[in-house]
Amino acid sequence: MGQSLGGFGIWHLIWKHPDLFAAAVPLCGGGNSQRVLSARHVPVWAFHGAKDATVLASRSREMVDALRTVNPAVRYTEYPDVGHAVWTRAFAEPDLQDWMFAQRRR
């Protein structure tokens, strides 16, 4: 899990070392949408606020759309009424903890 610059770090780490991670939860992140394809086996649930003026939601959408070309199970939640402080809503998602602990490294 990582928020903002940490969200960028999560995207970077899963393409660079996809075998190390059972799951990834980038919040308000982004990165190189071509490189993320190497993370095709990493379960991802990304979060972003539509009103984020610090990191535009299009950055997460771009990453998710790219990864979905090789992994249609990628999850994405965008909150229409939230800005950059998305973690409070994301961490309150009722399914997040169960989803995370259900994942296994390949």
C-alpha cells in the first residue's frame, strides 16, 4: 500500500519486482503504463479521488487501463467526492482487508 508518492512507488515496485508481491494497493498514484504490464500476475486494487488536484485521477486510470489489458481482474475505485486524502475512504472499504488476505504470490 502506498499513498501519493507512495502510490507511484507501488506501481514502480510491482513492475520492477512482480514476484515479490502478493497484492498491491496504490492510492493516488501513477507511473509508466507500459512497464506495468510485467506485473500482470499481481492482484491490484487501486484507489483515487476524482477531485484530486495534487495527482490527477487520470494517472491511476491510465495505469489500471493498461494493466487490465493483461489482467482483467484489476480493481479500481474512484470516489467522486474525494480529493487527495483518499486513504480514509479506501481503508474503510469493507472488502479491502479480506481481499488483501485472500491474495497469494504466484
